[in-house]
Amino acid sequence: MANKQKILIVDDDENIAELISLYLTKECFETQIVYDGESALDAVKSFDPNLIILDLMLPGMDGYQVCREVRMNSSVPIIMLSAKGEIFDKVLGLELGADDYMEKPFDSKELVARVKAVLRRFKNTSAPVAEEPATPGVKIKKVEYPDLTINLTNYSVIYKGKSLEMPPKELELLYFLAASPNQVFTREQLLDQIWGYEYIGDTRTVDVHIKRLREKIRDHEAWRLSTVWGIGYKFEVLL
């Protein structure tokens, strides 16, 4: 029997935390609840969760700081929860490394659906990178450029000969652009293609993810992630 996937719930509202835990337990997840930021960082080490549900308004160390600390050592998926609905708060959360953001009050079934969606996208990112055997009828989604290989089938990126750890949405965005070299996409097109119907967000979400990609992957003499001012972005092939 496969081990249950573990979800760490970080929320100082005991009722909300217990409700989230109840719904996730019914879906066969193993959960652990903590009520403050310091305890969350300890639990990341001891509980080793597959995903973190993180409230922003916590006593002491807030959710933003927790996210920042976690991202220094781990790429575990993080879904932020907050009563703050401002675009600034969402963008800041995504910029710090969150994979999704939900406003309170939220529908518990939607939260469970988002947990499953994020885990599906993330499930192969921590696996050892290996060439996938050819399977009849299955096309491997992979693009290759000098010093860069992006494989969407096993969610891996090889950059300058080394495996690069990358959250699912960043990898999907990079693959989408690189799979259509020199084609310009608007922010709205990218938001629709990568986040789709399940995400209602601001186009600045795309800017945040492009910024994070550029911090990890520098311009190459043969290619680069280019901004097309007033329109959007493209993966530009130079040679």
C-alpha cells in the first residue's frame, strides 16, 4: 500500500485548521496542524510534508516570512491562505515562492481540488532525472537547446549539465515558451495557458514567474527569455 501524502496545515485559527484537516483526511491524506510560524519551520523538518497549506496572518513570524525561510532549503509546494484579497498580497506571496493562493473564506472542496492539482504538477520534480524509455503511443514532451533541456514529461530541467530544481508552474511556463521559440505571447495568453480555468489572477503573476526564471536561468549566447515591451514575452533563439 502506498504511503499517504503528508500535508502540513499552518493556521492559528483552530476551527479552520481542523476543518481543512478533516476534508484532507477524508481524501486519504495524512495531516499535521501547527498554529504559528516557528512551529511550522520545525514541522517542515520533522514531518517532511509533501505540501504546506500556509496562512499569512500568524502570531510572531507571519506566513510571508515562513515561506521565505522554507524556500531557502526546500521546493515543497506551498498554498497560501489569507483574508487579504489585494493583488499586491497575492503577487508578493507568489514572488516569495508560493505555488497557489486562496482567499478566505474559501470552499473546502475547492481547496482539496487545488491541493491535488498542485501535487500532480509537483510529483515528479523531486525524482532523479533520467531519460524516459520510449513507450509506444506516448510522446515525450521535451525541448533542448545548448546548455538547456526542459522535459515536461518527467518535470525536469537540466541547465549547464546540472539538474535545476524548479516549482511546477515555473517549469510549465518555461517549457511553453521554449516549445514555441521566437513566438511572442501576451501575459493574458500565458496566464490562460499555464494557470487555466482553475486560476483567476492578475497578469502580474506572469511577471513574477518570469523574474524567478531569470534568476535561475541566465541569458545564453544561443537563447534568452526576452521581454517584448507592451506585449509580453518570448523565448528568443539567437543562433
